[in-house]
Amino acid sequence: MKGLSRKYYRFRPARYYGGIATADQSGCCFLCAYCWNHERNLHPEKSGGGYYSPDQVAGRLLNIARVKDFNKVRLSGAEPILGERSFEHFRQVLEEVSRANPWLDFVLETNGILFGCHPEFCVALTGFKRLQVRVSLKGWDEDSFERISGAQGRFFEIPLKGLRHLLENGVTAWPALMYDVFCREGIEVIIQRLNQLGIKAEELELEYLEPYPFVLENLKRRSVLEPFEGGTDRTPSNAAS
């Protein structure tokens, strides 16, 4: 961050969600083993791009959506919420997009940890009807969370609390996870924990691994897949489909 300007390395149309205008940021509080943007988040100072104010970001997203006839925009590539200033940057982008085109869906992709630490952030998002928050879960217990995210296992519960805070404040939000890493066993465990928090398991979104060579090497280095090697059923369970 520089003031309320955030570092972005590109703005682009993307095929996901049926077509979406995307602003890719730099910087994350996690270094997930399967992250396709691992190096940019490890060294954000080398990621290229520049610093953009909220109105500049909103303008670029709105222009891409208009040219491509998309009905969705998003922030991606990194963790959008890293602290108070980055949250305010995001909130202002959201506010400007919502004001300029109230029919656009705004997708926020987040690991949820700052929403768990700062419930007031969730309160500040109440009322944005087109906001959709996708909370990407990084493990099903403390050990898996540490191996996958690179963060200490004792913080495992915080993103789950962040998801609950969002839902309690009327924000449209849902959990997502990497199926190739969780597999059936991990999914069953996290579904039980989500149910304990009052979060419906049928809202769980599954994503799938992009097997880049550096991703596979990171997974191997952290022994992420070891617990499920050797005959584990990798077919998604009906409860999580």
C-alpha cells in the first residue's frame, strides 16, 4: 500500500464465473503450497505493475466489464484484505463500482483471516447487495492448515470465524477449498466443523489444482499430499458437490 493506493500488476478479462473483469493484486499473508501466484506474493516488490487508487481500479474494472459485456468484476491474484488501509481501499472500490453500475456482481476472493480478526470489517460490508465473498479454506485442521498455507497452525480457526462473521452480517459468502488437497477425508472433517459453526455444507465450493511444475514441487516439499497417497478415494462426496 501507498496511502490508500494498492499495488496491482494487471487488469484483464477472465473466463471464470462465466466471464469476469479481474484486477490482479500483489501481496498475501499466506504462501499456499498450491498458489499459482506464489512468487509474486513472496516478492511483491518484483511483481511489476503499479499503485492504483480505488477510483482508478474501479474505472478499469468497469471499462473491461462494459467492453466485454460482463456482469461480474473481482479482485484476485493475492489477498485483498491485509489490514485497515487495504480494507478501506477495497471498500472504496466496491462502493465506486456499485454506484456506477448497481447491476454488477462484485466477487471478493479472500482467505478470510482478516475478517476473522476484524469483525467490524464485516459490519462495514452490510448493505452491498451485489457483493459475493468467496472464502478459500486452507486446511481441515491445524496441521494441514500449516502445511498448506505456510502460516502457524494455531490460526486455523480464524478464517472459519471470518466466514461466520460475514454471514451473520448478511453478506453473501461461502467456503471454497482445493479438492485435490483435501480429498474426501479432509472434506468430511471440514464439513463437520462448518456445521458446528452453523455454515451449510451444501454451499461448499470445490476448486481443482492447476498442476504447474512449481506447484507440484511446493506440494512435495511441504508433504501436503502425503496423508492421502496410496489408494485414497479422490471422488468428491455428494455432500460437498
